[in-house]
Amino acid sequence: MYTQKKELAPNARIRPLSPSALQLFLAAKRLLDFFGSLFGLILLFPVFATIAILLRISSPGPIFHRRRVLSRQNYLSEDQKLKTFDAFKFRTMIIDADRYLEERPELLKEFIENGFKLKKDPRVTKVGEFLRRSSLDELPQLFNILVGQMSLVGPRMITPPELAMYETDENMRRLLSVSPGLTGYWQVNGRQDVHFTERVRLDMEYVETRGFWLDVEILLKTVVSVLKREGAY
């Protein structure tokens, strides 16, 4: 059962690091992202190849799925065109998955009301179900991290329609002030079992308290969560 925790005030201020401390943190974070993603891609190449073969022979469609998500923004205003990029994932659904949802209004309603997800999604393939439960579908995002579009740790990536779920302009600005992460606070606090409202709170908490050692702690907890398959579906 979801229990709502105390939310940050909408006008809460980020405790800013000093310019020198911020510069040091960002430099250390980028080094961790670059070498961590590069090492991961090299180490996991056999896993990538195996998954690609399984996807190719199990169901029609591409190996990778491109999800158009919001990138880090310098500012947010009404007349600003939001910057986006393609986040890569292994394909876990049937082809034309969006149209399948649009043609079923009740399922689409459930999808929206449940925070843009379905616990039992009929669009997910058998191989896709395994990839999701093991979180292997997220591995291609290492390419996004390597080129600087994402970070190993950060707020969960979101699509433009999902931005409205963050409700206040302050929350939106704070969310988009940092790069989205492969993992983050919400992933080590229940993942898919976390209600979207709580996910927003956890994203805001990360932005407010982020630091190098917090990133390391989240990465270590992510390994444990993935191995236990906590909250994954």
C-alpha cells in the first residue's frame, strides 16, 4: 500500500553549493559517468549481443526502442521549446504499442491514472517481461550516458506529457536543472511500486541534496535492488 510521505514545499529552495564546490562535483560526476558507462559497455557486450539475438528471433520489430524524453534545460518559461533527446532501451513491447493503447480507451485511462504505467501490460512481450523484471532493458542508456545526455544517477527520465505531473513551476525547473539518470532515489525506494506523487518527492529530494557520495550510495543500492528484483514489472 502506498503511504504518502511529507512533501517538500512547492517553494522550497535548493541549498546551493559554492561555485567551486559545484564545479568540483560536476567534474567528478561527469568522470564517473564517462568511465562508468564506458566500462559497463565493454564488460556487458556479450549481454547486449545475447539480448539482441533473443529479441530478433522472438518477435518482429527493432532491437532498440527510442523514447523521446526531456533533457537538462538551462531555464523553463512558457515560450521556451523544451529540449529532448532519444533515450535508448531494449524493445520490450509489440510493434505499434502506442496505437494498441489508443485503440483501447479503458486501458489508456488506466495507464494515465496509474502514472503512465500498467502493472499487467498486454503489450509487453515474453522476452520483454524478463528484460523489465531484470532491468536489462535499461542497459542501452549507457550510450546516452557516455555522450553526456544522461547521468548514472539522477531524476527519472520523463516524456514531455509527464512533466505536468510535477505540478508546480518550481518543481519543473528543479527537475530539468539536472540530467536524467539511469538510476536514482525512486529506483532504490520501491521502483515501480512507488506512486508517481512519491516519485516526484524523491526526485525533488535528490536535486536538493545531490552530491558525489550520495550518487555512489545510490549506485550501490541499485545493484542490490536489481539483484532482488524489487518493484520491477
